Amino acid sequence: MFQSNISLKEYSNYKIGGPARQFFVPKTLEELTAGVEKAKQEKLPIFVLGGGTNLLISDKGFPGLVVKPEIMTLEGKDGVIRVGAGVSVADLLAFTIANGLSGLEWAGGLPGTVGGAIRGNAGAFGGEIQDVITEVVSLDIAGAPKIINRGHKESKFGYRSSIFKEKNGEEIILEATLQLQNGEKKAIQEAIESKIQYRQERHPMEYPNIGSIFKNVDWKDVPKEFQERFVGKMKKDPFPVLPTAVLLSETGLKGVASGGAMFSPKHPNFIVNTQGATAEDVKKLIELAKETVKDKFGVILEEEVQYVE
Ligand SMILES: Cc1cc2nc3c(=O)[nH]c(=O)nc-3n(C[C@H](O)[C@H](O)[C@H](O)COP(=O)(O)OP(=O)(O)OC[C@H]3O[C@@H](n4cnc5c(N)ncnc54)[C@H](O)[C@@H]3O)c2cc1C
């Protein structure tokens, strides 16, 4: 059932990370539950992997079971869609185009899976995954595995967070119900493609990366003495924020490298893997950014990416 000593580099968009002691790809709830029970018997910690697009995986790897649930339900009608956690956001968007369903256009080019997007309430261009979620089904693995159904309110979505993130690995998202609106296929497709193009032009896609390293800064946390200077850069995400890339651009860190990791000159909130970067290389740059931004602007940066160790 489990595979031993599997390199996580291959499952990380960053191409960084050591091996998983055990690795498991369940395709059904029954397989997943059996795997969780076996890991518990063997006293292995469990980590749930989605598309690996938001993870900084330790060079030592993960000393337990990495589960990658491939629950691939994707069905529905009249705008009510059931989607499995393992479905990629790209496949979900293709489904919305094919069926003329509007509400997720903002997610054009958002990498990763539906499970990862729900856990971190992924968002862009003023939209968030929570906007279309009506129900989330998860497997609580804190004790004996049990299914939990939550509505939107109980899922406690916030800025890049949800109850599933708060529970910190105690629940595995299985599937979600989405409410979308009927729309015109061509208009939906064009809106999605425009977001993909925007990303291709502005993000350093030429190197392996894990998206924005830090969350944007809540405008309320920008010290008063800097607000006038940055007011023109404020954006809605979905509440007023100062993009962290703006602060980083003013620190002179663009292009600064540690080993194979580098602050992207194109978008400094991306630390790219230019060649053979290690997790330690990236962590050094994360610390450097935090210190520099705190010293210069009095702002505490908070990671958006997740550490796996
Ligand atoms: C080029 C690029 C651009 C990006 N742009 C954006 C953006 O605009 N907005 C944004 O919000 N993010 C962005 N990201 C970050 C990332 O794509 C999202 O956070 C994405 O939703 C993560 O999904 P994933 O499946 O890859 O999750 P992973 O990276 O595999 O995991 C992320 C977290 O989710 C947990 N997780 C995954 N699946 C499940 C599950 N089934 N149940 C419970 N927990 C689970 C993992 O344990 C982990 O803690 C970007 C990343 C890249 C590389």
C-alpha cells in the first residue's frame, strides 16, 4: 500500500525537498481511511500533499507518511458542482468553460489542487475560492477517522485561511460543493485566459517557484509614516493590502541570491530556484527579507507558503 523513501522533489513545484519515509496515493475514501489507520498503527505522522505548489519541503524530507489523495469527482448541473480535493484547479476551470459556469474566472492560472486551494482559501484578482463554496466534506484523522460536513460559515474562511488550516493537518479535505452561475462559454474562457496571460507576463515562470512567499500586508498594519508614500500601490485582496512585492522592491533585495535560490528580479515576492536550490537556501532568503522589511518599514512579514519538515 505504501511506497518507501520517495523523493518529494518530484512532487514539489519548487523541485526542492528530501524523501518521504512512506508515500501513498489513495483513490477512494476507503483506501484513504485504511492508509490513515495503518499510519496510526505504525505511529507515523501524516502530511497531506496536493499539487505541491505552496510548499517548502525540508532537505531532510518528511519522517512519516505523505498522503496524496487523488479523489477526482467532478460533476454537477444547474451550477451546483461537486469536486474532489485531488482535482486540479486547471481541470475545474476547463469544466466551468465546457459547461458555461461563471464564478471562478479569477482563478485562471492558479496552480495546484482544489484541496490545497480550499485549505488556504486561495485567491487572486479580488476573488477567493470561498466565494463559491457551499459545503466541504473532510476526514477528521485526529482520532478514529470520521467524516465531517461543513457549510460555508463553519469552514471559517479568512485571508488565506480556513478551519482546515487552523486544524493543522488534523483534517483531510475530500470534496466540496460549489455554487456557480450560468454564463456564456466564450466570455468565461476569455476571462480565464486573460488571467493566465497576466500571470505569464508578471510571474517568473521560467524558474521553479511556489508563488508568493509572503502574504500581502494588511493596510492597517502599514505604519502611518509610510501610508502616504504607498497609498498609490494599495490594492484589494479582497480587503485593502499593500503588496509585499512593493516593500521588497524598495529593499534592494531583487536579484539577491543564496546558493541556488534568488529573489526574482521580475517579482521579488517570488524566491525562485535558479539551479539546485536547497530548502536552507530559501529559508536564508526568507529570514533576510523579514529582517530587512522590519528594519526599514517596521512591518512584520508572514509566510504564505507552508513548511514541510
Ligand atoms: C506560480 C504560482 C502562482 C501562485 N499564485 C497564487 C495566487 O494567486 N493566489 C494564491 O492564493 N496562491 C497562489 N499560489 C500558491 C498555491 O498555488 C496555492 O496556495 C494553491 O492553492 C496550493 O494548492 P496545492 O494543491 O498545490 O497545495 P500544496 O502546495 O500541495 O499544499 C498546500 C497546503 O494545503 C494542504 N492540503 C493540500 N491538499 C489538502 C487536502 N486535500 N486536505 C487538507 N489539506 C490539504 C497541504 O497539507 C499544505 O499544508 C501560487 C503558486 C505558484 C507556484
